[in-house]
Amino acid sequence: MIGSQILCFSHRIIVLSRRHYRRVVVTGIGLISPLGIGVQKSWENLLAGKSGVVKVKNFDAYPDDIPCRIAAYIPNIDECLAETFTKNQLRTYSRSSLYTLMAVREALQSSGWSGAKDEQEARKCGVAIGTGMVNFEDVIDAGDRLRQNGHGRVSPHFITKILLNMPAGYVSMELGFCGPNHTVSTACTTGAHSIGDAANFIRLNHADVMLAGGVESAIHPLSLSSFCRIRALCTRYNDQPERASRPFDRDRCGFVMGESAAILMLEELEHARARNAKILGEILGYGLSSDAHHVTAPSEDGRGARYSMLNALSNGQIEAEKIGHINCHATSTPLGDQIELMAIKQLFEPTKLESLTITSTKGSTGHLLGAAGAAEAIFTLLACYHGKIPATLNLDNPIDDQ
């Protein structure tokens, strides 16, 4: 079953409606991605048309018959983790939790916010961070220890490494946030769902500040093998990894697995104004849906994506003709890209399609899975803020006549 999600951003503060919803703005962003550690590095490399896709690390550990030999890793991440965290944290935290804390710290720094000043304010600060999968290395290592040496050799930290809510939990512990602590795990939609849910927490007065986003650290021979078994991964460009992820291109053959952590700091508008925060944009609408069709394949009529877009427009009280840019999910799979494009064509009038800029940043980053929606929300926000839309990498021969 395929889930869909859409976030609508504005780079200007506007009056939405007469509804009594509290307005939600973005005041900080943090990102580590295959394009670099930090928002600025990732954004610069995205605009420069660089690719984060490389040949798999530890190549000898991969069985020879796994047909996909490429992935999108965060560059120099091991060295950065060693410089950033204590030995105890490196030993007891999952990589997803460590990645998350790095992105959270950047988001807080970029926001200029000094944190909750008292217990009352801490109760109005929350976290909504999700992930798609556990780190396979943690599970396999624990299983090997159990089989070879008995239960006494299984780490007491194993459970907290594999619980999907722990990245959010460690953030709240580090910052003393006592408001909502929320974890979403909805595969590719995780990051965007987390942001949308966090925005709703603020809208409904459950929080004034939310750190929201997604994380993924699951590149492993087992995960690559499993995705290959369902014929989802690109296997044609092992010798040219930078050409492998090709959203909307006729020669696309599957996605490239990536890793990332992406965090947005959301604030209630008046809370942000009271501290003279720099406002990067406003979340206008949030739409989510399910096509109720198949475990891995989208419905051929495109209803999942179409319903999600319609719901987002309705939620934000935005007319379709007001949209100027769509950063698509477009993972570079033969079926998914075609159906997503069809859903867009069903929603917008032909005259509007001529002026609509449709792109996918996955050509540069690969598929970041649970972090994808959040990382792409950051890239879309930056595109609106700076007035620069990154090109879709490897789009040499667009599908159909688009």
C-alpha cells in the first residue's frame, strides 16, 4: 500500500483564512545528506549539479550476486561522528540517533533560538521525527553474538538502538523538551508526515515549537539485496554511479538507496515574531492519503498522489493555479515516476502545466527513504527562499512529451 504526502510552502507570510488555526513557520533547518554535511554544503552541491551516488563501501562484504553495487552515503560521516560524539554515545546510540542529533543541532543553531527558558515553555516544545527502518548492522551483529556466545554477549543497548522512536527520544532528552514526542514510520512518506503532524501540533496549540523531520541509516548488503529482490533498485549503472538516479528519464531503471537526516524547526508565528526570528517560510497546507492498492506498486490511476495534492490544497485553502513549483517524489522507478506525473497532469489544467516547474532532487541524492520527505522539504523551502530551483540531474531524455 502506497502512502502519499504533500507539504505546501510559502516564502512570504500571508493571511490564510478566517479559521482559528495558529500559523506555523519554519525558522531553522539542519541537514546531513549524500551531498554533504550541513545545509549549505548540500544546497551548494545540489545547485552545482553534483551527485551523491557512489560505489558501495566495503565492497568485499557484499555477496557477488547482489546486482546493485551503488548507494548514496553521507560523505566523511564516520570522521564527523567521531569528532562530534563521546565514545559512550558512539557505542550506545544507533547511527540514526547520531545523524538526527547532528541535524537537530544545526537546525537549532540556524534558528537563533536559545531553547526553552523554563518548565512552562519546555512543555510547549516537542519533537516529531521518524525513520523508515532500523540499522541492519545492529540487528545482524546482535544476532551473531547471540548465536555464537549466548545471551550474555548481547548488548543491553540493543533494544534502544532498534526502537524507531529513539531518535526523537534522544532529542527531547538532550534539549529538555517536555511537549509532544512523536514518531512516524511510513516508509518514503515518513519525513513529510512528521513535518505535517508537527505543524498540526502547533496549529492545535499542543506546542509552540516543534523539531520535525526524518532520518535513515539502513544501507547494508541485506537491505540492498531485499530491494533488488522486489526489482526496485537501479542495477544498470554500477560502473557509472553518478548517472544511476534519473527521475523522469526514459532510461531510469530503479532507485538508488541513500541515507540522511533532515530536521526543520517549526514555530507558531507569534512565538517566532516575539524573538525576531528569521522566518524562512510558512507551512500553508498538509495533505496525506493512501491509494489502498498494493504493497509496493502505486495505483495505476494515480489516485494516491492526486488525493494527497488535493488534500494539501484544500487544507491550505490554496487554488491549484497558484502553485509554481513541485518537487516530486519521483524515485527513478519505471512505474512510479510515470504515475506521479500522470497524477499531476490530472490535477492541473493544460495551460497551467506549461508554466509549472516539475523537478526531483533524487537525481542528486538518491532515495533517502525515511528522510526523503524532510530533506526535499528543506530543498523546496530553499528554492522558494532564494528563488532558485535545482535542476533534475540525469534528465537526458524526459518521459513522454514532458
